[in-house]
Amino acid sequence: MSSTLAPDIALAVRRAAERATLAPSIHNTQPWKFVIGAGRLDLVADAARHLAVIDPTGRQRAISCGAALFGARVALAAAGVEVVTQLLPDPGNPDLLATVTIIGPSTEGAEHAARLDAAADSRHSNRRQFLPEAVPAAVIDLLREAAAVEGAWLQPVTTLDDRIAVATYSQHADSLQNADGAYRAELRAWTTADPDRLDGVPASAVPQVNGGAHDDVPIRDFDTASAGELPEETRSSLYQTMLVLGTGGDQLRDWLIAGQALARILLELTSAGFAASIFSQFAEVPGPRQGLRHDLRLSGQPHLMLRVGRADATPATPRRRLADVISGG
Ligand SMILES: Cc1cc2nc3c(=O)[nH]c(=O)nc-3n(C[C@H](O)[C@H](O)[C@H](O)COP(=O)(O)O)c2cc1C
């Protein structure tokens, strides 16, 4: 590929960086930067958007960036652009998380990619009560395959013992965190009722919290200013469809893989008409994380749990200005 991109491919690269910013991120920190170069798109971690209390190792920041990377990849595939993605291309610069190199035009897989890319507009974390209906086995198989394609695994929580373990470890982690002033201060800093703020979790996306949630598996309490706009009753039951996402290893590369898998799973399920919310408290506290790993006999490290089902839509959360996130080109 020459260093000057054909105009349509250059446009596709720019658009891919824009679409990537729709990805989910821990506390909506959007901890990514995209740099458009000659025949390539670089993903760089934004070290300033680090959550020191719940994410001291940067694991969830990397998962968030991996999710954004998948958004860029799928947008390019949808536009008929073939790429090669290299994770951590520069051992001397761990903030350079990935390089996406443009190979040239290709239509392979473009139709499926276009469906996933389109789903990014309606994929939003959904913290509402879900309908009490089972998610079809074919959908779960599709999601497990999505995880596997990206090099991660997705394990359904099926037995009563395993369901109780997920609920118990989540409750334990959640209560330890809420008892920690530093955790609460960090959460307050990243939740907002200000409609003009461009990051953080907005009140429009979180349930009111007044003690009437009836959750077995606690949804994180983002209602720090008693301004949550979604209904209080969320009924996150231990009988709901729960899937644990993990990877074999627990290094930066594994976290980027987990993020790409997360995004592929979420876009597949959105495209199939389902909603999801993410639970990561259990994996943020070492005891519960290792307990769940042991009790569910997981081969590797769990990163988060997804609750999947059907529910009314929830609003989009804000995103930073593209000029602050994308450079070059
Ligand atoms: C690694 C990671 C962990 C997350 N953990 C939680 C969580 O524990 N509870 C929750 O409600 N949402 C969680 N989220 C969802 C984010 O809060 C959400 O993606 C962000 O606010 C942006 O909103 P959106 O997903 O609707 O675009 C997590 C997201 C990521 C990527």
C-alpha cells in the first residue's frame, strides 16, 4: 500500500476512528486516542483517563480501548477495507495499543461487518429490568462464537450453585467497594447530572437508587447525586441470563483481546434485538475474582459478567469531541 491513501479509503479510515468512539468504556472514561497515519490507524491509551482506585493495573482501561479497536476494525470491514491489526506493535511504547494497517480493498465479510457496524448506534448499556424470558440457546451460541473468534471465552452461568456464586461474589465486591471512601469519591467524579458533560456516566443512563432495586446481582450504584432517571426496580435476578467473559492470560494483550471480544459480543446481541448490561465489580476485588474463577472452574481469568435479555431502550451516553480524540489524517 502506498503512503497516500485513495480518497475513499482515507474517508473510511477517518470514519472508522469516529465509529470506534461509540464503544463502551469503564465509567464512560473513553480512555483512547486515535492517530491517523500514512496507511494506518494507531490506537493509543489516554493515560490521563485512568481510574486509579478500581483499575490500578489499567486492565479495564485496556478492555475499553480493545472495544474501541473492534469498532474501528468492523467499520473498516464494512467499508470494504482489508486491514491487518497488530496489538502492542512497539515493545518500548506500551501506550501504543494497536496499529491497524490498511492492505487495500476487499469485500470479504463486508455484509456481516456492516450489520455489526450499524448496531453500534443503538448499542447502549441497559440497566433496566429485563423481561423474564430466556435468551434462546442459538443466541448464546452466537455470542460464545463471537468471543472465541476474538480469542476470548464466554461462559454461561447455568447451575444454581454457579448462579449463587456469581450473586454472592458480586454482592461481596460491591459492598466492599461501597464501604471505601476512595471508591465512592472516584465514582462521584465519573457520574454526572450535567447534560453538557462529554464523559462520565450520566443520570439518564442509571436507575434511581432508593433501596427498591430487588437485585440479587447488584447493578453498580451510579446514582451518586440521587438524580438517576431510569426506574428504581431493576430486578437483576440470579436466574437471569448471565455470561462471564474471560481470557486465558491476564496481561495487557489479553485485556485488549477481551475488549475486542466484548464489543463483538455486544454488537452481535444488539443486532439480534437483545440488550445487555456489564457487571465488573467482582473482578475489581481480588478475593471475589479468584473465588469466582475457582467456583466456576474457569480456565483463565474472568473480566466481567454480562446480563443479557430484552428491555426497553436506554439513551445514548455522551462522547468526547472528535477533535479531542482523533488526530492526523
Ligand atoms: C471494562 C468495562 C467495565 C464496565 N463495568 C460496568 C459495571 O460494573 N456496571 C455497569 O453498570 N456498567 C459497566 N460498564 C459499562 C459502562 O459504564 C458504559 O459502557 C459507559 O457508561 C458508556 O455507556 P454505553 O455503554 O451506554 O455506551 C463497563 C464497561 C466496560 C468497558
